[in-house]
Amino acid sequence: MDQRQESDAEPSQEPPSIPPEAAAAMRGGMTSLLHRSGHVLKAMTPQGIVAFLTAAAVAPVVGDAVHRGTDEAIRERLDGMGAGYLTDVLAATAIRLRERRTPTEQQRIDALAEEFLVRMAGIAPTVRVGMCRLLCELGAARLAIGEAVTAGHLDMATGLADGLTRLGRESVEFAALTGEVSDALAGLRTELTGSAVDHQRELERTRETLAGMLDIDRRIATVPTSHTTPPDCPYPGLLPFDASLADYFFGRDRVRDEILVRLTAEADQGRPLLLTGPSGVGKTSLLAAGVEPALGFDQVATVAPGAEQLPEAPVLIVDQLEELFTVLDADRRAEFLTAIRERSGTGTRVLLSLRTDFLDRCLAEPLLADLLPHQLILGPLSDVELRAAIERPALAYGITPEPELVRLLLRDAGHQPDGRLPLLAHALAVSWEVGAGRELTVVAYQSAGGISGAVGESAEEVYRELAPEHRGVARRMFLRMVALTPDAPDTRRRVPLTELSAERPVLDRFVAARLVTVDGPTAQPAHEALLTAWPRLAGWLAANQAAVQRQAQLVADAQEWIHRQRDPDLLYRGNRLESVTDLLINPAHGRLLRDQDREFLTAALDATRSRENRNRAMRTGLVVLAALALVVAGLTAWRADRVTTGGDQSLSRQLAAEARSAGDPRRAALLALAAWQNEQTAEAKDALLAAARTPYAGRLPGHGGPVRAVAVSPDATLAATGGDDHAVRVWELGARRQRYTVDAGGVVTDILFTPDGSRMITNSDGATRVWDTEDGKQLSTVEGSGTAIALSPDGKTLLRGEAEGVSRWNLPSAAKTGFFNGLRAPVTQLTFAPDGTRFASGEQSGAVRWWDLSSGQEFPLPGTHSGRVTSVLFSPDGRYLASTAEDGTIRLRSITGGTAGDWATFRASSGSLAFAKTELLAAGDTRSIRRFDVSGRREADSLVRDAAATRILSADPRGQVVVAAGDAGDIDVYRLNVATQEDPARARQALCAVLGGSNLTMEWTAVGPDRGAAPRC
């Protein structure tokens, strides 16, 4: 008989336990395998995982036995090691391996694993039982999963746990592994939880100690005398908080303390601490009014990038590090970074502050690249921190803000992007001025223009008050104070005051309004937020990008010229030379040219002069060339000036006309904003006000595919959407942001909210599920597949359409309580009457039926459809029953008591219906949302004439909010009670809020070419 068949005989007695020293060797073998080949092991079949784990465990024993010599010695050694059921397998493998002179550990493991896989496939269970007992006695599951978790390889841990569990469920001999895996996971959770608790306690003790030290530091710190006199306003506006406002700086205590700890830790490693965050998140304020006072003002020196000499101080702060790339050339940048590296190595604590949109530039600088893994990211304020930043400065001043104002500010700030803090501070500062420093009220805040409008309003007011001849001066001044680069965001630039002597009267006006700041010998915009929040300045910058693109091309061509050994054939000539000559004359661009760029242009000019000499017209050519350069420079300035005078009136009127005729409300809003931004013509004003009066209220990002179901909560604060991606997303309509996502287990066909809004019910092709609306926790499941669902007005009865009828279920218990089987075709739609005593169903055949809930009696209904019913619902007052189907008709029946009459029929390609008060809304295959006057039996003006294809609708019970979606995955929101707006500034603010952000460039690109710069909010 074959040796392998003999070894599969049933065992007659229990094998001996494994001696401790052998067990330790076996665990060591498994650990070595996991470290070496765990990533391969996780991808194996369950049988492969067990075979290789067992092989790794016994390989050391087999290796020792190989050296025993005779077959009898080998078997004696293996029996003594507790191999038991596996002795025959191990002995056979050891004898084969003995024929190799020096088998490696991996060769032993491979040979054993191969043998185990063959034996595992045998009929008798002996080897499988033996392998399972060996692995359980060694704690292999705990060892393998624990090693993976400790190493941070959760995918490996998942693969191992899944493989061992599946094998335990598929094979009775390995059933014990299932419990082993569960015990291992439980033990690891307990161990990790204990470690986390201990770590948390240590952190708390450290934090308490640090807080005490900081308190001591604050008491002994030298505080500037400016703190003793209250400022005129506790909010700095667009300017950052500084030392004079440190007593009014709130909301950043936690991150300030973390900076102080990390600053010392990084200095101990000989490197600076890199603080990163988006523009407007409050980095400069945190450093000046948070970190510096905590360290002591006499301990800190703050410099700008490019400082000629670094001051001697225990702590060195470099703010706005992005100026390395926007102001300094490569040589000065290298010199400054070298100085920073040397200072960090002397024990000085160095803190660098950088905008996150410049992080990619750091990769080319070794010092900064090394800091990226250790950076400290400054995120936006939490709601609690934001409330402190709003309330506590005023309270410290002795003023209590109106509670409603605080709520309004928190809401409006939530709608802003990450750079909201300077906009918020400016709105508060202007509101403070309106209240004369005695009160902070909603009225003052609204008159200031709110968060999104206050900055633009302030800047525009200063600009309007300038004399006509000074407005062009303002434009040129701001263009000089902004660094424009083709491959990076616009940033502020410090401009020496000596270069602004001609602009000084204009400069002083903007300084007085706190829109420009003068710091020593330089001036710059108060904050990057001004570059986008003031539409006029945004337009200037967009128009000036053409010159920036020419400059970028010049830089690239000059580089190629140098690389090609100054090949004269690469020099510009003719019209191309004329188009860039002004870059040498215009200081705003000339300062960004490198020496080799100037050399390239000069060589091109010289070559042109030489050609003119050869043509015997040198003198004339030089005069013409010089005049041409001046003319081009003059034309460039004139063309740019036309952006803000009358040059764009024609474009403004064109955009306004397009906005008024656009059927898509989102497109109309974009065009109206662009028209107003280009020139504030009467036509632009009309278009702006008209766009603000539409019901369109914004777009939710949507799903990755078609949306099949939409629901609006009873209080109109939430919407839920679901579709082909199996996801149900719940949205906060006020903030237009996603609260959470749940997995519905299949394609979502229906979503409902309970009448009190506390629960949400979803129907998919796998089951009907009930969820907690607040946090998305699943509460219960109605098993089985349903084609449609409806919920009674009291929220206690759920109806579900099925192939043979309609089932009835109790909520929240999910118990089945009845079945209506009088239907002749599968049910496609269900709806309850408002009184909860009756319900209606739509069928695949086109029939619409009306039922009594208690008795199951069917009431006759006039009219039917000739295609599948896609929507059926009662009006909110219960007087009408509407249905639509694939035959392209909408039918309305009047309901009086127990009878129904045919009320109206409309021809419409509709897939979904929704009632909004006395109107019926319909959406289908077209790009419109149609409205029907129910009582008047006529079609009214469309809610939307030309928008993204909409197939599904939902409205709240009071008809205030409508949510629509379709195959594209985007979800549009409409508010039907829109207040008439006559103020262009407020209309612009409303449209910016509707469009949902300050960066509209991508959407604007889709509008089409030749329409000027994208609107900015």
C-alpha cells in the first residue's frame, strides 16, 4: 500500500503535547515566514495559507531530524517533538530532504507545504485534523494576524483572517480555526485598547504639564504696552492678528500648544518645523498672536523669505514662505535656504509657514522636501473654535453679539471655502464699524454685505470714490502688488514704497480702508482673499494673465536658446519680437525676467539692428524699433485699462443677453455674474437680478452614475439620494454638504422619510432597510425583494410591492402583518392617501388602482395608461391622484369621498411627479421640469426650461424645496419661495452662494470661448 494512503488511517490516540522549546522554535518559524513572505501568503487559497503556516512551523523540527541519520532516528525525534498525527508526513519529507546535502529553510518549507497540500486532498481526515490541532496549540491565528497588525499591514491581516475563517467553515476538520480567529481578534482588540488608554493617559499628563508651563511663560513674558490700551476694533479685518490684538485672538489654543511641543522636538532633530495650510486658514495670525505671546516676544524674531541676514534669537519664524518661489530667483532662494539650514543646526528653533498650494514646489528643494513628512497641517476651525473666534473678541471688549448674529455667521461661514477666516474677520470689522463699536447686530452684518460680500463691497466703495484719473492708477498699483505666474496661484507681492511714490494718494486710501497694509518700507494687499473676493481686481488679474503667458513662453524659449549654445536661428524676430518687447519696459513683468531672459531679448534686438544695418537703414530701423517698443508698451497698458472702463461694455451686454435667454438657471447665473464683473451696465444689472429671482438654489456633487431615488425630509432640511452605485447619500440642504453615506446593498429604487424625519427607509434590489436619519445607523431590515414602497402618514405601516401583490409590514418591528393579492401585474409604484386609510398602486400593465387599507376593498378609478406606470401620488390635501407612465401621459383624478373622477390629462414625457402646494411638477426624458396648475387644469411656465436631464423629483410636504436628479449623477436643488431681489450687490452674493464656491473656472470653460475671464465670487 502507498505510504500516503497508510498515513491517512484514523488515529487511535491523542498525540502528545508539544514541548515548550519545540513550540518556541515552531512559532519562530512561522514568524520568519510572515516577515519574509506575508504579502504572498495573504493572497493564497485558504488551503495554501494553512499548508505554508504548518510547513513553516515544523520546518525547524524537520531540519533537526534530517541530521539524525537513519529513518528510525528521524521518526523517534519527530514523535518526541509532539508531531503526533503528522509524524508520517514529516518523516517522509525529512527522508526525501536528507538526500539533498544542505536544504535551505525555504526548500524545507516548500517541500513540506507541497506534501501537506497533497495530504489535505486525501479522503481520510488524519492530516487535516493534525494540522488544525498543531496550529491551534501554537496559537498560529493569533501569531499571524498579530504580526500583520503590528507591522501595520491591515490588508495582510484581513487576508489571513478571511482565509482561515473560510477554511474553518468549509471543512469540519478545520472548524476550530474559526474560533481561533475570533479569539485572536478579540485578544488583539483588548491589547490595543489597553495600549491606547495608557497612551492617552500619558498624553493627558503631558498636556497638563505643558499647560502649566505655558501659563508660567505667559506670566513672565514681556507683553507690548499696546496691549494695555483697547484697540478701536477687536477684529483685524483682512489684516492678520498681530501683537496688539493678541488678547483678542481665540480659537487656536489646541494647535498653538501642539506647535510649541513640536517646535522643540523638531529642533532637537536639527530641523525646522514646517507649518502648512491653505490661504486664509489663519497661519500668520496664529504665529503673531498665538505662538509669539506664548514664547515671549523677546524670544522670537520674524522675517520674510529673502532676508539679507537672519537675526539672532532663540526662535526664528519665517512667514509666507511661498515668497521663495514668487519673489526670489533661484540663487537667492538657495542662499536663504542654506542660511535656514545652518541656523537650524545651531539649536535655534525655526518655524516655517507655507501655503499648501506650494507644497509641490518644495520637492525640488532638498531642505524643504525633507521637511514634508514632518509637516504640521493647520486645518480649518471646528464649529466650537469658530464660535470662540466670533464671540470672544467682542466679549473681551465688553460687547455681547446678538445670538442670532452668531448663528447666522456660523451658517454663512460654513458655506465658505477653507479661506473663510479673513472674509469673516472683515465682515465682523465692518459690522463693528456700522455699530459704532457699541453693538454687533444682524442688521449691521447684513448692511456690510455678509461674509462673501463685505470685502468686495469695501474695496469697490474705495474704488468708486476715487477720481476718474486715479482709477487707472489703482489698477496699475494692484497689478504690481500681485505675483502672477502661469503654473501657480496668484499671490501677494511686497512692493517697495519708493516704487509707489506716484501712486501714494491712491495707496493711502486703500491703506485707510485696511485693504492694503504698509509694513516698514513695503506695501502689499492685506490678504490673498482680496484677490478673489473683489470682482474688479479678479477681472484685472485675469486680463493680465495673457502677458504672464507670454512671459512664461519667453522664459522657456530663452532656456532652449542657452541649451542650444545661443543658436541665432532661435532668436525672436518680427511680430514675435514686437509682442514681448514691452516685458522689458513694464516693471510689473520686467522684474520677473532672469538675466538669461534679458540676454535673449537683447540678442534678438541686436540681431534685428544688424539686419537693419545690412539694409542700409540702421538709423531708421533703430528709431522705429524704439518707437515700436514704446507703442507696444502703451497699447498693452491701454488695453488692460479698458478692462475696467468702457472696453468691456460690449462683452458685458453680450453676456447679459445670453444670461436672460438661458434656460439652464446655473448657466444663467454664471453668465450674469460674468456680465456684472466685466462692466456694471444696466443690462448686466437686469440679468443679475433676474438670475437671482429664479428658484435654482444650487447643486449637490452627486453619485458616480444614474440617480434612481430622491426624497426630501418633512422639514426640508435634508435630502436623500440613491442610485446604481448602491449608495444612499444624505445631504444637508442648507449647507449643501453631505452628512453621510450608507450602503443599501443594491441598486436603490425608493427612499422615504418618516413623517417626523427621524428615520429613513430605502428599497433596493436586495432588501428594504430602516435607518436612523441622524447618524445613518441601520435599525431594521425587511428581507426580500420589493419593486416599490410606501409609508403611512403615521409612520407605522409600510407597504411593499412584490411580484404577486402588495405586502404590509409593521414599523419599527419589521413584522409582516398582511398581503393584498388582487393585482393582475407586478406593482411598480405605491402611494398612501394623506389620511392613511387608503393607498394607490401603479402596475407594469399601466393600470392604476385605489384600495382601502383595512378591508382590502378596491375602488374604481377612471382611465388607465398603456405603458408601465412610473409615478403615482396623492396631492397634499388628498383631493387629487396623479399618475404618469411610459405612454407619455399624465392623468389627474379628482377624489371625493369614496369616488374618483377623471379631472385632466396632459401629454408629457414624464418619469416622475411631485406636488408643490397647488402645482404638479413633472420631469422625464426632456431637459425641462414642467409645472401644471392642478385646479386650473392647465400647464404653467416651466420651473426649468433647459437643464441637466432630470428623471426623478421630490418635494417636501409644504412645497418649499424641490430636489431633482437624473442619469448624470448631479442633484439640483430648487427653492420655490424666492424673495424678490433689487440690490445688485446682494443679488451677486446670492448667486455666488448658489454656485457654491469661489473657483468657477472649470464651469466657465464649459460655457464657451471668447467670453472673457471666469466670474469670481
